Amino acid sequence: MVESEKFKEHCNRCSGKKNHVVLNEHRFYEEEDDGFWYECLYQIIQCAGCDQIKFRSKSTDSESWDEECSYYSRIKLYPPAIQRELPEWHDEIALPGLYQVMQETYTALQNDSYILATVGIRTIIDLVITDKIGDVGGFQTKLKELVKRKIINEDEKDIINYVIELGNASAHRAYHPDSKVVTPAIDIIEAILERLYVYPNKVSQLKSKSILLKAKIPQRGGDSH
């Protein structure tokens, strides 16, 4: 057992930086003949709030210097810190294949696999378009048809096209995006899904409730007051 003070680390269950303690650890050190050395501290850590256990590694080497000429550590968590939670409504959309694609896309995002995430985002767009108008051609043809049928407007067409091109660049042109590029794409996807599926469902539910409510409200009689 390792005695240690509490320290801040990300907890997926508690969502954010929370106090943790080290349960056990092992230090690995290796030095080569040319003077290069590598060190890694492997730790089993536990959240002091929810008691969830995870694995952490802190590694450095003789060439890992910062601007102040101090050695810095590279920290990795297993499982990785969740960058972004799936939206609460993601399992409410009855679109075949969407649930699995969203799960894998957000998992790729969590593991910094941004190429896979952008391809997943493009796949989500394709599922949505096919659901709304069928397979009527390439993406540009589909986007024009969506506007023609007034499912989306011109501004939304341009926004969705940005997401499609991002996926195309990753899949076909070896483009490696970072989180600053992928995060806005995720924002767009969530907004489109919410407008086309979640919001109409909520309106339909409210309409049904209003009909029931209307039936319970006493109607105006012939008397005026």
C-alpha cells in the first residue's frame, strides 16, 4: 500500500477534476549506453469521491525539457478522460445505425482518434440525409435536395457541407485534424440532430398533451359573464 496525499485528477464518473489517492505504484527506469534515460511511474489511483479505480502513467526522459529547463512528465489515464459526453437525447432518435455510430464516434473523440471521429461524423450526416430523402446521389446533390424540400436552409447547407468536407479530407487526403477542428463539427452534428429529430418529437409530445388538457377544460357555455 502506498501512503499519499490527495491530488487532483479527472474522474469520468464524477465529471471533472476530483481528489484522488494512489493505491499502488511501480517505478520503471532504463538508461542506455549513450546517456539517454527513460522513467515511468505506473500507478493505480482511486477517486476520493466515487471510489472509481483507474490506471495512470507518468513518464519522462532525458530529452523532455520545458522552457525553464526542467523535466516534464507525460500523463496518461486508462480509461482516458471523457472529452465530451453523448447528448442526453442520443438514444431517443429512432434512426437505424445512428446509436452505434454515435457511440463509436464519441469513443474515438475520447481517445484522441480525430480522424476516426471525423469519419464517424460524416457517416452520421449520411445516415440523416438518407433517412430524410433517400440515396439520391452524391453529397452535393443530396444537400441541394434537402434545401429544395425545405428540410434545411441555405445556411445550414453550407454548415453541413463543412462537416462533410472535414470527413472527406480525413478519409481521402490523410488530413489529421485536432480537437479545435473536431469540436465545432460535433457541435454542428448535435444541433442538426436536435433540430431535425429531437425538437419535432418534443413538439409532437406537447401537442398530444395539449389535446388531453383541452379535453379536461370546461367549454364556454351560452351564458356570458
